[in-house]
Amino acid sequence: MNGTDITHTGELPRPPGLPRPGELPRRFELLGARLWLHARCVDCGRAAGHAEDEPVVLASVVKVLLVLEFFRQVVAGQLDPAERAVVRAADRLGGTGTAGFHDDVELSLRDLALMTMSVSDNTAADILFRRVGLDTVQALARQLGLERARVTGAPREVLESMLEDLGAADADAFASAFAALPAEEVHRLRALDPARTTSATPREMTRLLSLVWNDRAGAAAACAGVRELMSGQVNGARLGAAFDRFTTVAAKSGTLPGIRNEIGVVTYPDGARYAVAVFTRTASLSTRRPDLDAAIGGAGREAVEGLRGCCGRAGPPSAPGG
């Protein structure tokens, strides 16, 4: 844990008596995982974290930046949200949403943004990246003060890098090679290396969310668009499962082999708002880890509740299912 959380962004120091989630890294070790975490009050900036300034693989968490840039361009009149795009067989990457469709489908750009965020549709994100521009998304990260953030490619580029690293000619060859590969070799893929793929630090991700929730990441309408889509994420097994029904959670998850992440904003009934970013990495490549999903939610909740009262609001602890 860092002793003091002060950055050029105006973050306040952590008061000496503020509880620290010091046991969290050890809990994740018992699950065979490493933890990176940062939480901050959206309103006063008070924060806590663990390894929060180390770069981590964003995976689909980068879609928050992508959709923010989409809405910024819509508000600026550069893109028509009703513009139609046809998703064809050549576009489909496999997975959820249009990425796994059997037939061609036509959607508006705004519905592609919806699919990108609600079910983490990689093909929808791929098309949006082409329309808004990869370089533009990277430039937005710099403009927002995310100095260490790297946006190296759309989902298609991530997948292609994995095929290249394994010497696979197509998806079938990749599936065969991947299944036979030892876990330690999988972790050497460019797509899983924060120095060679899309990455940022947990602190930068909570900064991004704080800017969006305060209408400082672009026009108010653009920020509102991101907040609305994050509120509609279907996957509620991580942060969303850790808070009671009176506490709202708007989040975006990210998953790759050995990587499970989620960032989001937790809003309590008293109006207190906290941005939280939880990133994990495991030696195991198992795709089903309900224990780790629950731990991600629990870590986010513990970090957030350690900050409660920072703005004069001292509501009761939130309990799942309460």
C-alpha cells in the first residue's frame, strides 16, 4: 500500500486513520491471483489503493475510453449516432453480441456503442474504433491526463497479435495451439503484457471515471452517454454483486486469459460517489472463476467503504442483498 496518495490531479492525502485494505493482496494470493486496486471519492478525491501506479492490461476496460470518444464526436457533430453500419461475416470475431451472430446485421452507431458496453461486443467495438479512430482514442487519454495509458489496437488487433505470436493461420489453428500451450507461455503473449498491449494504471482508470462522473471528460451530454451505458452492463458478477440493492453500480469489465478486471462507480443512497478499479492476474487460465469474480467485488467494496465519510456522509455499511 502506498502511504500517501497525492498526484498532480489534485488527489488528497489519505488521512492517517483511514482504514487500509492491507489484507486484500494476501486474500488474492490464496486464490492464485495478483491484485492491483485503486478507489477514490469522485467528489473530494480522497483515495486508497494497492499497486495502483503499476501498468495493467486493460482488456475490454478500454471500451470506456472508446465509447467516451464516440459520444464526444457525436456531441461535436462529427458523427451521426443514427448512421448505419452492416456487420458482416468478415467482421465477426466470435463471442458475445454481433461478434457471435450467424447472419449479417445492420445497426446504428449508437446501438454498436450499446452492444460494446452492455455485453462487451468485440465486433461492435472494432467497428467503432474504425469510425472514431484509434489515434483519436489514444489522444483522448493524453488529453485527460492518463499519461501512462496505451491504446495499441482494437479487439481485432489484439486477436491478430495472439495468432501471430502462436504462428496460427486462422482461428481454428489458434484454438488448437492455444489448448496445447503451457500457461507460462500463454502469459508471454503480447496481448497479456502491459508493456506491449493496451494498458494503463488503476489510478488512471479511477481518474477517468471521476472526470466522466463530474462532466469533465467532455461535454455533459457525452459524459452522460458513457454513464448510461456503463449502468447497463449485463455482467453483474463482480462489483455489482458486492453492494446492496439501494446502491447503484455502473461498471465495465475486462477479461482475457488469466486476466479479470472491472472498473466502475459506486453511488450510495446518500449521494456519495466512489470510483474503483480492480485488476487481477492469475497463473491459471480457467475461464470460469466465480470465486475470483466475487473477490473482485469484495475488494472494491472494502476499498470504497474504507473511504466512506470523506465528504461528511457516514452512511451505514452496504451489505449484499440487504
